[in-house]
Amino acid sequence: MKLFNEIYKYREFLKTSIKKDFRGKYKKSILGVLWSFLNPLFQLLIYALVFPFILKNDVDNYIIFLIVALMPWNFFNMTILQSAACIVSNGGIIKKVFFPREILPISTTTSNLINFLITCIIVFAALFISGIGIGPSIVMLPLIVLIQYIFQLGLSFIFSSITVYIRDIEYLLNVFMMLMFYMCPIVYSADMIPNKFLPLFKLNPMFHIIEYYRQILYYKQMPNITNLLWLLGICIIILALGLMIFKKLEKRFAEEL
Amino acid sequence: MKNNEIAIEIKNMSKNFIIYADKANTLKERIIRFNKNNKEIRMVLENINLKIKRGETVALIGVNGSGKSTLLKLITKIIYPSKGTIKVNGKVSSLLELGAGFHPDFSGRENIYFNASIFGLTKSEIDKRIDSIINFSELGEYIDSPIRTYSSGMYMRLAFSVAINVDADVILIDEILAVGDQRFQEKCMNKMLELKKQGKTMVFVSHSAAAVEFLCDRAIWLNNGKIEMDGNTKDVLEKYTKICG
């Protein structure tokens, strides 16, 4: 509760920090925020060429199948990679001024959320152009986004604080995220996974999150509410755990940086 | 003494720094040097007990490396004590380093917003203060130019103006009064005197005996991480100059 109070007091700093994270990314590039669209669009084109033609994947409407999973994945990927650096790269102000350190991972996660919401425009455009459109299941989308945000916030707290002590985390995560990409049903569908490996894949909350996005947007089916609430609960636990780790480690940030 | 009259209370507080001869920052180094003891624990502050009342203006004096700045950092909660407790009542503004978070590409005005927000001010609070901040900085029309075009004096003036206008109850100042020219320095001193009259608690580190005498009622002399003497400014300064002169 005390933490909420503090963050509320420093809300202006949180706002400027999110703005700086968001704008700073494309500062000095000619196309600016347009890269938020172009980057995923090119990535989509590449995957859409590689997987159906070269690997002989025969899913209907593969581009849509791909895009509804790829955009949430990008949100995840960018948040985690930037989180790892967010405390270290702000060493200057951490050593000089007091402010609730939690603001930095919150700001990184939130600016990526905004970026994700912008790329959702591409997703919806693709859904309508392809004729799939949207169904009533769309009402569940905000809940899935919320679950993903909570999950990522938790991981963001964990990785940002540990990286201060072990700088390798930043580089290890690069490799790890590459693995994670293939551990989630993004370019393939979950039923292609051999049954004996499936439980292993399902340990990963991101696996389910991606599955829900596809279920809601591509198959236009209502997800099972009980399972969804379970996932929400687990993500809240991860967030609480992340905050605990962060609280423990933040005391020596100024000395370790 | 009633509790709400105390602004800062430090009890049995010690602080060590772990000094790495050669810091293992990466996992590889950590594994290779596992068990090799290349660190040293250095006691920077030892068993400090201190009570500062509301409205007091206190100077911390002592030679370089005696722990003055570390003590200020501990009071601001940038670092935390290894032992003991520090309690601060009220909002703290620390002028440990001027211009934290200044971005060279943004204008002076934008940087005021950014810098003041780090001190925990909301937008409307900054809106209310912005005119007095700009006035105090005497930057005039330059306020809307990017601060990379500023001279170092202008930069410091702007930073000081923001920090001094953050309405805090406890103000911590670390040897930053060498701002601008003679006239601006006098202006800063007068501003501090004004804050003192408003009943703000101030703790400030300085090597300038004149400034200390001008502003403070009480002086604390730190020597090797311990309080050597605590008392009336004049007495402490006298003894300090006799010994460390």
C-alpha cells in the first residue's frame, strides 16, 4: 500500500518517464513512430514467406494465424529485453536522486504496452481485410492483455533488479528469448507439438497467453473462464514475487551501479 | 521532546561499503574467482547517533573522506544503512547533485518539468512554481533554448533554481553553493536564509567556513566516520580550524 502511495506521488515522473521511453526509441530516425508499424510488418512478411512456402505449413489464412500471435510475442520480447537494461541505463539518476525505483520497470513495461496497442491496429486491419472480422469473443481481449501486462511487469521487476548484480543476464536473455520464441505456438499451432512434450510447453505462462490471443482473434471462440482466472492468479503471484525480489535488491542499487 | 519536533533521527547507524579490488561484474568472472577474496569491507560511518530538530540549520564539516556526503545520501535514502535506523519526518529535497535527469536536447522549460518531477512534484505543482523558477534562474529568453547551448553557469543556475523551489520540509545540500557568479551566489545565500526563516530544516555540507557561520546554528564535525564534535557553530568551527586548519 505504501508503494502505491509513493508511486502515486511520483506520477508525474512516471508519466514523463513513459513518454521518454516511448519517444526516445525512435528519436532522430527519419520515419519516427512509423517504425512501430514497419518493423512488425516486415517481420510478418518474412515469416509469412518462410513458413508456408519453405516449410510447407498448410494452415488457412496463415498470415492472420501468425499475426495474432506474433504481435503479443513482440510485446513480450521487447518488454523483457528492455527491462533487463532499464535500471543499469538509468544509473545516473539512481545514484543522485531518491525516487521509487519501481517506476523504471513500470515505465518500460507500460511504454511497450502503448506500443503494442498501436500495433493492434495492424492486427485488426488484417482481420477485417482477410474477411475473418471479429466475433463476440473480442470482449475477452482486454482481460488477456491485462494478464500479459501483469505477467510481464512481474518478470520486469525480476530481470531489471538482478541485472544490476549480474550483468550477464542481459545477454543470456537474448539467447533465452530466441528459445522461448519456438517454445510458444507462434509460427506453428499448439496441436503440432508431440503429446509427450506438451506438459513441458504448458509450464510457460506465455504459451497460454499466446494460445488465448489466437483462440479469441483467429478462431473467434470464447475461452474457458475458469482456466483464464487461474492464469490471472498465477500471473499475480509472479508479480508479487517480482516485487519482493525487487524490494530486496533495490537497496544496494546505488552502490552496485 | 515531542516526536513531531524531530526532523531527522539517526540511531546507532553504521554504514560499510564493500570495496572490490577488481569487481566481478559478469557471471564468468564470478565463477572463475569463486572463493577468491578480493573484496574489503570499509567502515564509512560508525555508530552515528543524531537528532536534528525541526527548523534547525545544521552544517556537516570535516576533511575529505570523513563521511559527510555518505551521511547525506543515507538521509535521502539513495543508499541504506548497514546497521541502525534513520528516520526522517517530512518531505526531503536533496541537492546532492544539480541537474539530475537534465536532457541536453530539451529546452530549459522542459527540463524544469522533468527535473522537478524526479523530486516528486506533480504537473500542477510545477505549473504553479514555473514562473518563480524561471525568474530565479535569470535565464530570461534562453529558457526555451535547448540546454546544450547553455554555459556551465547558466546550467547550474537553472538546476539550483529547480532544486531550491521544490517545497520540501527537509533540505539537504552538498557543497553546491559555488553556483554562478558572486552576485548569484549571494542571491542563493539569501534564498537559503529565507528558507531558514520559513522554518525549513536544512543540513548542509560545506568547506566554506564563512557560509557555515552565516547560515548555521549548529555544526557537526565528522572525522573518520565518527562524530568528533557536535555543538554551536562557532565553537565547533574554532576547534576544527585549530586542528585541521
